[in-house]
Amino acid sequence: MKPYMTVPEVAELLGVDRKTIYAEIEHGRLACVRLGRIIRVSATALTEWEQAQTERPTSSTTVTFTTRKVD
């Protein structure tokens, strides 16, 4: 992986539309470097974003389901 990638490169790598990557950047969820109109995403920022997207609930999280008997 290159140290810095263009938005189209990131989109291709992830298999998504480039508009998805621009939206993640715009909403502050994916860090980038802006040099005028040029946008680059670092490999580190992409790795951190991927980890944030794949985090699982910890074992201390409890999910309770209740059922209701229907007459």
C-alpha cells in the first residue's frame, strides 16, 4: 500500500464508489491531507478508519431479547 493514496485509489481498493470516500471525508470519519484541491488519504488514516468500521461490541455489552406470547 502506498503511503498516500488518491480518493479514486482508496475507492478502488475498498471496492466502493469514490462518492462514498468523499462522504466519509466530508463527515470527518476518514482523515485526509488537503493541498489546495488535492486530497490524499494516508495508509495510516485508512487503517484506522477500517478498524473503526470493524470494531465489535465488547463482552461487557449485553443484548436482551424479550418475547411476547400472542393469544
